[in-house]
Amino acid sequence: MRFKSFISLVSCLAAVCGSSLAMAQSGENTYKQVCANCHATGVLNAPKFGDKAKWKSLIAEGQVELTGHAYFGVRGMPPKGGSPNLSVEGFANALVYMVNNSGGNWSPPDAKTLAAINNEVEARKAGLKK
Ligand code: HEC
């Protein structure tokens, strides 16, 4: 594990953190920088990273719905994970990383899925959905 991250650090530096690598890692990085603050230990009862039992019903809501709701904010979960500059895409990729380490198997959202997530967020903003 440590060796692997050393290797990726080296290849990252070698490529001056080339965009494709940075893209591939951005979900994980965002998770570590933002989401892990609460989701690593379950602060305020946040569903814990890797807790498959807790994530099961959330994952079952589907990617568009769960991502949209969480980005908008729900109960103890702050909008954008409390990181005002986080884009929908950045947030979605971080969630894919968390889900895929908690029993799910999601892909990073394509343009169509992102558009649907945006609609979900907008609907919440407009108060069309609670
Ligand atoms: C300040 C703490 C905090 C941070 C940072 C945070 N979360 Fe959360 N999150 C929570 C809490 C607390 C809940 C549980 C909300 C509840 O059910 O009351 C939650 C719930 C969720 C849920 C489930 C939402 C639902 O519909 O029940 C998702 C998905 C989620 N977070 C994703 C993320 C992602 C992705 C990030 C990082 C980009 C993130 N969170 C950052 C505290 C946080």
C-alpha cells in the first residue's frame, strides 16, 4: 500500500501531475481533502467510508438522486460537503470513490449523468423537491 502510493507519487511528479492522472485521482483526492473529515470516522453520524451496511440503502437510491441530494445538502450533511468551490463533477467523483469503497460499483458520471445530477440539484434549490 505504502509502496503503491510512493510509485503513484513518483509517476505523478514525473508527469508533472499530468492531467489524465490528476483526473483519475481527483475523486480520491477530493474525498481525502474534503469528505474524509467527517466520513472517515462518522462525524455527526455521517455514513462511514467502507461501512457497506450503512451505504447499501444510500447506493440503492441511485447515482443521480444520491449525488444531487448530497450536493445540495441534507440534514447534517453540509452543501457541497462544506467546500463552497467544489463543483458538481468534483463532488460526484468523490462520491464515486466513497461508494466504490463501500460496496458499490459506480462509474464517474458522464455528461448525461452530470446533467441529470445538475437538474436534481436545481430542483432542490427551487424547492420543487424536499
Ligand atoms: C462536515 C462534515 C461532512 C463533510 C465534510 C462531508 N459530509 Fe457527507 N454527510 C455528513 C453527515 C453528518 C451525513 C449524514 C446526514 C444525515 O443523514 O443526517 C452525510 C451524508 C452524506 C451522504 C448521504 C446523503 C443522504 O441522502 O442521506 C452522502 C452521499 C455524502 N454525505 C457525501 C459526501 C461527500 C461526497 C463529501 C465530500 C465531497 C461529504 N459528504 C463531506 C457530513 C459530512
